[in-house]
Amino acid sequence: MRIPFNKVHFAGNEEKYVLDALHSGAHCGNHKYCSKVVDLMKDQFNFGDVFLTPSGTAALEMGIVLAGIEPGDEVILPSYTFSSTVNAVVLFGGIPVFCEVDPITMNIDATKIEALITEKTKMILPIDYAGLSCDIEMIMEIANRHNLIVFQDCAQSYGSYYKNKACGAEAHIAAFSFHETKNFNAGEGGALVVNVPEWHERAYFLQEKGTDRRLVLKGVKNKYSWVDKGSSYLLSDILAAMLYAQLEKEEAIRTKRSAITDAYSNLFAPFMNKGHIQMLSSTDDHKLNHHAFWVVFDTMENSVRFMEMLREKNVSVYIGYLPLHSAPMGLKYGYKAEDLPLTEDLASRITRLPFYTDLADNGLEYCIESMNEVLNKIYQ
Ligand SMILES: Cc1ncc(COP(=O)(O)O)c(C=O)c1O
């Protein structure tokens, strides 16, 4: 049997909705299916307003412009994240200030943020690694005390909650990804959630190439003009149709994926109890979307052995992110690997396991058997 790392899932109505969107004659952004997705997200998660974008990366960039990040402004973010998180900052002249992660969650360590705040700090940009929410409550408290903006990178956490509030609902702004590797797939796609009411109108202008076209569509004006900075941050209605077919089946998808988290947790629990590994673990404060599963091994050698032996069994397991601060671009910003020793160490020992919706029905047993065999060989 061959187990890929990721595989796309069909929720049922994709073809029907995509054909409907195709034949509607309206293929660009903010049409029927975009509106359906936006309404669904607002109703379900209590988001202020939602702007569908061509990717999570584009949502991050749009958010940085909307938040008014200017050259020289400092943005505090974890080093343990995807390049898109930091690129959005540096593309507009912002300076990344990297923070260590919490080894229990692999998210930014909120207790270490305040020490990094300077006169130039404008924003805190946490992520929700593997779909597990960061400590958004503590991060908002710090931000309010220092008058900072919080931009939550929820690329992996659509449908996750922290203390009964949806990821993305508490921060000033939040970015989601609907890339095919995510729980809900538009091929490529994303969303920017804007929870500051005074920013909503400007967000429409930014999304529509810096024009007030929206006011023409609303009948307020008869000609639109260039009123702000902007770009084309719109998702095609055809892709939104595909996305809607997936989002309407959110609970069924969550249930299937939860079986994978449960199976991996049960397999690794005895090894965690013996102190060999750390793994993704949620508390009563978290409700997971079951996006991914990670394991941190006791040594880098054991992590490498685990990956190699599983690949021999055709099970695809991978390392996590390579830290940003010690990547070639991080070094250009003046960082050295030793600046964030904890992140360096954890990143060298972390492994991500195969995780996709249909694995629950086909392949999970093989994964568990193979991993059990390998773990018993490593820790015999
Ligand atoms: C934390 C994080 N931010 C941003 C992105 C970028 O999203 P997209 O691929 O939709 O541009 C990803 C993608 O994996 C991600 O994991």
C-alpha cells in the first residue's frame, strides 16, 4: 500500500456547483458562490467581514496593507512558520522580529512576546500550527496593553476554536488558506477576515485594485475611480463554488478527520508517557479542525530513522518547517541560528504524519501498523 502525505477530498457537490458557476456567466470575484461562502463564514464563526482572496498568501498581503504596515515597522511572529507569513511583512518593508515557540503547542510562545516589543512594533502575527489555536486571549491582552494590531495566520485552522471562539474571530484581522493541502480546498484560495468595522470599506477598495467599484455596484456612484492602494485580491466564483461544496460539509469532514487524530494519539501515547516523544495535544480550551498531526522525537537521529523506515513502507512522512530566522533570508535580516535555540532544536526533531480526509476510510490501519512496527524497533 502507498500512503501519500496529502490527497484531495470530494465532499459531494463540487461538480454541480462548479458547473452552475460556469454557466452563470459570472466568473470573476464576489458573485453568487463567493457571497455564499462569505455568508456561511460570517454566520458560522461570527466574523466581522470576509474577503475571499486567490490564496492564503494573498490574504496575508492584503491584511498587511490594510493594517497600514509601513517600511521600518516591526512585526513579531514565530520563526516556526511558512514563508508566506513573513513574506507578507517584508514585501511591504516591515521588519520581522522572530519569537520562540512553545514546545507544547509549537505556536508562538505568548509569554515571550512582551520582551520583544519596541517603539517600532506595530503588529503581532501568530499562526495556529497544525490547526491548534495559538493563545489568542493572551496575545490580544498584550496587544491591547501596547496598542498593537493582531493579525492571526489561520491558514491551517479553519473550523478550530479556542475557548469556544472560532479561530479568526478574536484578532483584528485573520488570514485563511483554501489550498488543496488544507481541510477545505478550492485548489488555490484564501480569505481575509476583518473584525475592525472601520476597516471594512477600505478592505473592499484594496481587494478591487484600489478602486471604489463597490460603490458603483451598490448604485451609490456611476463611475468608479482610483481611491486607494490595492491589488487584485479576488477569488474567482468558479473556485468559490468548489469551496462552498466543501465548506457545507464541514462537520462531516471534521468527524472523518478526528478519527485520524484519535488513532495517531492512541498509537503515540505510550511513547509519550515514557518520555520518548511529544505530540500534538489539545486541552479542553481547544476544539480542533484536525488539520495535521506532528510528533517531536527525543533525538534528531530517531526522527530521521522514523521517517526513513516509514518511507521504505511507502508511507510519506515529512519534516515540519525549517525555521525562518536561520534560513538564508533570515540571516540577511541579521539573525543567527543561535538566536532562537528552542525553535532550532524542535524543528530538527519534528515529523509530520500523513493526514487527509479519506485516510480515515482507506489506509489509516496500514499507517498505524507500520508506525507501530517502526516505533517498536526504535524504542525496543
Ligand atoms: C501558516 C501558513 N501561512 C500561510 C500559508 C499560505 O497559504 P496559501 O498556500 O493558500 O497561499 C500556509 C500554507 O501552507 C501556511 O501553512
